[in-house]
Amino acid sequence: MNHLRVYWRALRLLRHESRLTISLVLAGLFIAGVQLLEPVLFGRVIDALTRQQTSLEVLATWAGLGLFNVVVSVFLAVMADRLAHRQRLTILDQVFERAISLPYSYHAQQGSGRVVRAILTGTDQLFFLWLSFLRDHLPALVGIIVLVPTALAMDWRLASLLFGLAVVYLFANFAILKRTQGRQLHVENYHQDVFGRVGDVIGNVSVVQSYARLSKESQALQELMGRLLSAQYPVLTWWGLLAVITRVSSTITMVAIVGYGSYLTSRGEITVGEIVAFTGFSGLLISRLDQISAFFVRSVTQAPTLMNFFHLLDQEDTAQDSPQARPLGEARGQVVFDRVTYRYPNRPQGVFDLSFTAEAGRTVALVGPSGSGKTTTLALLQRLFDPQQGTIRVDGQDIRDFTLTSLRHSIAAVFQDSGLFNRSIAENIRVGRPEATDEEVIEAARKAEAHEFILAKPGGYDFIIGERGMALSGGERQRIAIARAILKNAPILIFDEATSALDNHTEKKIQSALNTLRANKTTFLIAHRLSTVVDADLVLVFDQGRIVESGGFQELRAAGGLFTRLLQAGELNADGPRPTELRT
């Protein structure tokens, strides 16, 4: 995608308000025309004065156009600003929806800092691009196009000087654009690295402080910024050189017009008014070329940012509603995986040929070594991405036949990372069911053994828990997440190490609530505690993305396979959670 294509795509976003955009374009064209006429009218006034003739008619025309130009300019300035602000918020909403709909793997690969930068800087650049196009770029371009034939009609000799100035501007801009466009792309990549690093460090500030890495992280960021500046300086040097070349060229052209025009006047070939008009043309052309030059500079500096923005906007959900998708309705909860395969892009990991049935109301435990595919399996059930082969059915129907929203409304999940927002406790619990009453929120908190510690917080349920719930302990965060799942009351439950942050005493206190929640619900467990695995109706043993064993707990323990070895090695811990691990 080259710079002009990026620029054109950005402008096409204004088509949603096409009538207003066309009106603003026409207003810009009128302003450009008036600015071109002013030197001509000024020259005629000068000629009238030198000939001692009346110039009232010309002055009246000039004044009338000037007043109308003021009105049109106010309209353009105000309405273009409002249009750009509206479209900025509209596109911000679109890219935000796109970003939060993308699978977790995309965010894990890109990092939150890069995604946030792409969204915020992209929308900022679009805003300034729209505004500068309507106010400056279009009138400048039209002004140059109309100025050249007008000047030629008046005097081709002086017009050739203006034409020479334009050629120097265009050649200099083209040459420097060619030298800098690739380098600016590297600059934007360094910007992405800096923002990615900042987001990574801020998101793990507790680790940074605990391991006394303040100076190390600051030093690493400074090194990144040093590389950024090393890449940016040569680009800035070239554009600084362009400013000098164009300014010198414009000064030489202005002097040449006045000097050569004076010579032609002395020979009686042109009038003083025409010299004045050409001087005005020269100033107008210089200002327009400066605007075009600024456009080239901004197109180079903005294009990589806009490319990243459009790249994010163009990302397709790995799972999308089909045109025939229908709501799931009241699900019983039977889940069937039929020869399901999913391989991560550009990676050998995934799950392969998975086949099993989870009967409605039963509990299925997924166990196996780290990275064996347990979390990926449950991500497929939620359609965070779709399998490349095979089908997943709920109540006998392919889940791709249901709308994503209705499918996910039928599934409640509690993860090892509780996933809390920087909002009040009540708002975090209400994520499970936004329309829930205060009484229902409190009842869900009671069942999750969270009510008492919530009341002890300043403001109780209105207590703001901080980013990712950092104002709460690990056990408190997990109980809020469990309360959220209880409130949702979905027919299918997913517990991915859901009690890993709870001590044995707290886990036993809420176990009865979890058992109540699981009643008549299909439940999937990923756990490393015997206390949760031993009661499962079906245990699936994963290894390298495949189910290598399945059956009841006692059956698998006696089989002497991988499950038995996991028990013997202590992988299924009866005393408490293992350290946090990376899983697919």
C-alpha cells in the first residue's frame, strides 16, 4: 500500500457524510478561486491608479467577493472541524470494536502498547488529514492548477518563471520523498517497539518494582529511544534540506519576476499592474507549494502510522457469524467435539483430531502437561477461533450455525487470570449479566464467599478495584470472577484453573457454592488439584494437542498410562496449585 493509496483510503472514509463533504469541497474550490482573483483585481486597481482612472467597480467587485469569501471560509472552518471530529469518533468506535473482537492470540502477539498506539495515533492522523485536506490541500491543489493557465494568459514569459519554481518544488519533493519513505517506515517500527515496551512494563509494574528493575527498564527504554532517534534524524535532515531548497527557490523566483517584469515594463510590453499581479501569483504559488510540500512531508510521516491503523482495521475475526446464523436459545448443554483440528498460524502447536462427548449436566476435566492443548480446546468451544477441520456441536447443532453472541451468552468462564476491569466491584460482577438487580449481584457475591470482604472495602460494592483488580488480593479477584460467573447462570461452565489463586481454606468455603452452580450444567475443568479432578464424570488426558486417554478418574489411575504418570510425578497436586504456567 503506497502513500497515495493510504491517503485516498483515508479520504474515502468521509463518504458516510458525502453531502456535507461535497459542500465543503465546493467551498474550498470557491475560496481557491477568490484567492486567485485577488492578485488580478489588485493589479487592475494599480493600473487604474497609474492611468488616473476610476477603480470603484473593481474595488466593489473585490470587496463583494471578499465578504462572501469570509462567510464561506467560516462555513468551511467550522463545518470541516465538526465533520472531522465526528468521523474521528466514528472510526475510533469501529477500530475499537475490531480490536476487542480479535482473538487473544493476536493481542498476545502484538502487545497492548502496540494496539493502543495503532488506535490512538491512527485516529489522530486521520483527523488532521481530513481537516488539512478540506481546508488546505484541496484548495492548494486547485489553486495551482488554475493559476498556471491564468498566468500564461497574462504573460507567458513571467508565467514561465512561476512554472520553473513549481518544477523545482516538485522535483525536490519527489527526490526527498523517494529517499525517506522507506526510512520513515523503520522509524514507525521503532515507535511501535517503544510503545510496546512501555505497555509491557506498565502492565507488569509490580514485577519491575519487586525485582528492582527500575533502572534496567528505564535504560532499556532509553536504548530503544536512542535507536528511534538514530533512524529519525536522517529523515528530518532531508526534510530540513527540502525547506531550504524551496525557500531559496521562491526568493529567487520573486526577485526574478520583479526584475524581469520591470524590464518588460520599461519597454512597454506589460503594465505595472500586471507585475503586481504576478508578484501576487508568486506569493500565492509559493504558499500553495509550501502546503503541497507539507502534504508530502506529512504523507511520508503519517503513512506508516495509517498503514498500521488500517492493518488493524482489516484484521478479520477468525470466527464470524454466517448469514444464516440464528440465536442458540435455551441450551441443554450437550457438547460434542467431532474430529476437531486447529493449528495456530505459523506454529506447530494446536489440537488435532479431538473427539469426545460431554453430556448435558456432566463435568469434564481436562488434564495434561503444560502446552498440551487444554485451553485451546475450550477456546474453540467459545469460538474464539474456528477449527480448520471437524465440527463442534451443542445440543446436536454445529456451533457455527449459532450467532456468536448467543453462543457466548450460554457459556460462563472463570480463568486463572480473573480478568477484572478498573471499575467498581458491582460493575465487575454485573459483567456476567448487565441487567441484574443489586439484590442479584449481592446474592452472587454471597455464593462466591465474596460478600463479607466486599463490605469491608471503602464504599463496599462501589469500591474501584484498580487496573486488572490490583487493589484486591489474588483470592479476592478470583472470587469476584466466580461471582460474575454465578450471576451469568449459563448452561455451560468453563473453569480454567479457576481456584488456583485460592488457599485451601477459602477453596473449601466456596466449593459448595461451585457445586450448586454446577448443578444441571455442563462443566469443563482445567485443574491441577485432585479435589476437582476426582469427581469429574469424564477425564480427558491431553498430550501434544491430542487426547491420549479418556475415562473416569479411578479407571485412568489404574490404567498405567500418562494420567498415572502425572499422578506419580505430582503433576496433579492434592495440596494446592502449581506455579502459574504458560499454556496454549
